[in-house]
Amino acid sequence: MILRNAAVRHGRRALASPITRTALRQLSTEVKAESRADASSNGSPQAWPTSQPSVAPPKISTSSKKKKQKIVQEVIMSLGADSSQEHQGAAWTKPHQIGTEVMTPAQQFAEFQRIQKNTRSLGSRVEKRYVPTELVSNPPAPEDVTLELLMASQTHMGHNTSLWNPANSRYIFGVRQGIHIISLETTAAHLRRAARVVEEVSYRGGIILFVGTRKGQMEIVTKAAQMAGACHLFTKWTPGAITNRDVILKSQGTKVVDQLDGELDGFDMYKGTARPLLPDLVVCLNPLENYTLLYECGLKNIPTMGVIDTNVDPSWVTYTIPANDDSLRAMAVVAGVLGRAGGKGKQRRLQDASRGSVSWSTPPELTRHMKKEVQAALLKRKEVMGRMQSNIQGFTEDEQNLLRSQYKGVELDVSEDEMVEMMGEAALGEAGDVPSEPAQASGATMASRLGDIEAQLQRVGEQAAHIETAVGGSGKTA
């Protein structure tokens, strides 16, 4: 009894369970048993039944398939047209003159679908092609940088995970096939920030240096420097060109320009004694090979900007741009964006200068030189004006008394010190404490006073000539 109940329970459980997938496949597959002879000595038992594949149906040619599909589509279109004709109403069933034919709106729609289907494969597709020189000759603006462009330029490809610098963990998105992947969002944000810095430095009249010493970076660096109006370096950096610039760059010339970047003359003495200039910003595309340059910039407190790969220490530069420094295409994008930003800042500076607003200040060394030259010129002019305003040279005391008695009304209205002071204010207007934009009234007053002084000096000279002629004639007669 117990055995019978157990068999019943287990049998019900087995029948209640769902059919397995293998059993269902065997039931739905045709099986043909075959007997095979066994070469063993124990006899020739029948082989297990094996499933035979069903006979493959005859293949239909591709052309016949296309014909059938075309027929089906035409039938569907005709059914759609016939069903559209079932609509009632004057707007749907009223025929119209279409060219030389009279057609209802339903027929017009069916004809439109037929034409659209037949002309679907015609035309061309406009696709963006990659041109290697486009990123160099026509780089994108900072606001046009997209994640698609950065990914296409391979800026996200880092180095092997065994070569990474732990300080770059904040720039790394993940690991794929043993290679670190740089976050494109971080690259785009840092690149836009760097472009803003370059634009402001160029707007303030600073000197920007683009450095790229790897093979293939010469064209990229020169084009970026040309757009930004900056300097470039694509050969090996000379150690000490910043810390020992007085010796290494002694033979290099210096220019003195105005607010419109036009070179000024008359500063030969200053050019002969001026020290070589230092860059205000250094953009380095390969920091690993230019560690000496970055170290010298750090000693002179020069801000730097560099492309930081996963194996580079980000503390070497001031402004980091996490990207793949081994890809020339990525470097073309980075340098092109920065060059475009520098050109934009230069354009803004020249536009403001043309309107009379100068965004930069004169260097202290040049200001001191200008003040020294102006003071020397004023002393010389004061000496000359003192001689002219004092008694006329070459006359005796009696002759001078005679001149004073005969020409009392011809005297200067201002004293010597006052005249020199006015001329000094006019000469030191740009180099001294006078505002960069003086009022028009004060400028007109100063010009009028100087004009009066010149007229009075001219009259004194003419009267002195007349006196000399008169005195000479009287002496001859005597």
C-alpha cells in the first residue's frame, strides 16, 4: 500500500511538470530509425535512432523573390487606392485638372505614392568626409567642440593601465581591453576653459608661446601661432632660454609697437639695452619631452597649459587638458581651438584700440625709459628757451637798456618756469599721471597757450632782427 501510494504521488508529479524543451523538440521532429551493424564481437545490436534533417525546400531565386515583393506592394497600393475611393464627399471625390488629366484626390495620392516608390533610390546622400588638413586650416571654435568630434579625433584613448599616473584618476572614465579611457566630458570642459584663458591673454596683449616638438606637430603649432598672433617652437627647447635669457637670447631683437601693433621708431637706445622678453603663457602639446621648459616656467612664475595623457603628471602645468597626446588628429583639434581663441582675443583688442580703448599697459621698463628721455629733452629745451627769453646775447648794457626803453610792450606774458611747466605737462601727458583720455576743454586750453607762446617768441625774434639792423646802421654812420 505504501509503495503504491508513493508511485502514484511521484507519477502525478512527473505528469504535472511541464515538458522540457528537449522532449518537445524530439516530439516535433521526424525520426527515422535505421539499423547499423556493429563490428564488436558481442553481437550487432541496433543503433540508437537518430534524427534526420528534413529535406530542404527548393531555393527560390532572388529575382523571383523581388518580383513577388513588387507584386505584393502593388496590390497593397491598389487596395489603398480602392479603399480611398470609398470615401464620400465632394472634397475627396471631386476631380481636378492635373496637367492634361482629370484625377480625383484619391488617384492623385496613389500616383504620388507610385512616383515616390520609383524614385526612392535616386539622389545622393550628403555625408561629412574627413579631410586631414581641415582641422589645421579651418579649426572649430571653442563653442563648436562636441563629444562626437573629440571621439572621432581619438582624444579619449589613453595608455596601458600599467603606465598610468595615479594623479590622473579624476580624468579617467574607465578601462577597456587594458587601456584607460579618458572622459570626453572632462576633456571638453578643460578645453573650453583653456580657450577662454588664451583669449583673455591675447586680449591683454600678452605673448603666447605654442610648443610642439614631436614629429608631425610642426604644421599644427605654426598654424595655431599664426592664427593667434603668437610665437611657436617645433624644435628642441634650449635649456636656459628663460632662466638665462640675457646670454642665450642676447642677439634677438625687440620691437616697440603701439596700440594697433604698429612698430614705433625712435627707440634704438632702448632696444640696445632692453632685456629679452618672457612669454606670458606657454601652451605645450607634449609635456613629457619638454619638462625642462615647464620647470623654467615654474621658476619664473609663467603660467603653462599642457595636454595631459594618462601617463603624465598633471602637476607640471597650470591648466590641464586631458587628452591623447599621441594622436596628431587630437593635437590638431586642441591646438586649432586654442589658436582660434587667441585670434578672437587679438581681434577684440584691435577693435577696442581703434575706438580709443587700450586693454594693456606699457611695461615698467619702457615707461622708465620714456620718462628719462622726456626729462632730458625738457632740460635741453628749458636751456634753449632760457637763452631766448633772457637778454639778447651780443649787446652791451647800454644797447639792452635802449631796447627795453623802445620796446616796452613786447614782453612775454608768462615766465620761464611757467612755460617749461606747461611744455612738460604736454610732453608727459601719456607717460605721467595724466589720464589716458583727457578732457577736450583742457587739451584745447593747453594748445592755445602753447600757440600764444610760440607767437610771442616769433615776434621777439623779429624785433631782435630789426634792432640788430638798426644798431648796425647807427654804428656804421657813427
